[in-house]
Amino acid sequence: MFESMPHYVFLTALICLFIAMILVLIRLYNGPTLYDRVLSTNSFGTHTVLFIGVLGFLTGRPDFLDIALLYALINFVGTIAILKFFRYRAIGDVLEKREADK
Amino acid sequence: MIDTVTNIILLTMLVLTALAIVRMERLFAVVMLSGVFSLLSALLFVTLDAVDVAFTEAAVGAGISTVLLLGTIALTKPVERRARHTAFIPFIVVLVTGAALVYGTLDMPAFGDPNAPAQIHVGPEYLARTPDDIDVPNVVTAILGSYRGYDTLGETAVVFTAGIGVLLLLSGLRRRREDEEEDQA
């Protein structure tokens, strides 16, 4: 379905993605809070997924689309790990630690 | 044309991220930035058609490394200690190493050169045999998973052993700390 779309559509999408990436990177460099940085890392991961998809259609080989899906999974798991760390100050053995606090 | 512009933009973002990592002092932010750095290099690998390398880079760099670095910060301090010596000698070392690496690339064949040694050795044979032997669209997957299956199995065993070792070390450290706290109380 997407293969029949004209070339310039994907080119425009790629340019817009680059602009979005640069905006996210500015937020990542400047902060100011930690959560801005977590959020911008997460959304940069989403941009990675979209970039791989758009580049695949632009070069006429959309075979990489399933790889882009795996990037989305990695991004999700990574964000969960980071947020879990901020919540509990530890990655593993959270239950044990909470019981010990009681 | 599009490839060149894409590469230039991605490399610029990569260099900016590296500079930000060097300048940042809060280590949580450095961990976030290094995750983005590895996503950017994964994108560069994708533009070079090395999707499997890119995926490894993203899984290890943005996934596992982030978690491991955060775990390390939990065990140490979240703020970088000020360096007492100047960065002059490390800068010279980095400069010399970079120059040597650039010098090394001068002998390499151009990107996509059909006469490069990698393209004329066993590559054509794999390309010709994979559709009949294994029938998957990605030849790299066929080589890794089937033609060199035992090699991949060995690598997986090494990585698995390393992961278990790290987990054992980290859990042992935490238990020792808790013992010390109980002793103090």
C-alpha cells in the first residue's frame, strides 16, 4: 500500500523527522529536570523506529519494518527499567527491599 | 544525494551528543545521552545497510548498557568527581589514536566497491546458495543462524555466562552491604 506512494512524501516525512529529532535533542541537552531527559530519550527511540521505517520505504526496501518493531520493544523495556530505577533506586530485588523497609 | 545528507545530519547529531556527554556532570543525564548516542550510531549502521549490526548496537547500547549503568550509579555516586589533572595528555592520546584509525581507513576499498575482498571471496557463493539451502530473505541471518550456527551458539554461551557473572557479583555486593548495616545496627 505504501510502496505506491510518490517519492517526495517519504522525503518530506524524513525531513520532518530530522527536525523533530533535533528538537528532542535540544531538550535532552538542556534538561532542565531529569524527567525531561527520560522523556526525550524515550521519544528519540520512537523517532528511531519511524526513521528506519521511512528510510526503508524511501530506498524501496520496506523489509526493515519488522526490525523497527523490535526497536520499539527495546525502547519500551529500556524506559520501564529507567523509571523503575527512579521509583525504587534499584533495578532488581524490589519486593525484597520493600519488605525490608517495613 | 539523500544518503549523503542523511549521513551528514546523523553524524552531526552524533558529535553533538558526544560533546554533551563530555560536558555533562550529572551522571543520570550522561546515561540518557549515551542511550541516544547508541541509537544514533544504530541509525548510521542502518543507512550503511548493516541492519543486524545496528540492531545489536541498539539492544546492547540503548537497552542493556543503560540498565547496567543505572545499576552502577545505584552502587556509587550520581555526580562526577572533578578531575584534578589537566586533560592534555588524554587529549593527545585520543588525537593520535584517531589519526591512526583514519590512516587505517585509507587502505580500505570504497563503500559498496564490487571488487572489494569481502565481495569476491565467499560472499557470492552464500548469495547463490541461500535461497535453495535455507530460504530466508536476509542472507546475514542465514549465515549467522545456519552456516555458522555453532559459532553463534558459542557466542551466545559466552554472553550468557558473562551476564550470569555480573548478576552474581552485583547480588553478592548488595547482600554484603546489608550484612554490614545489620552489624552497625
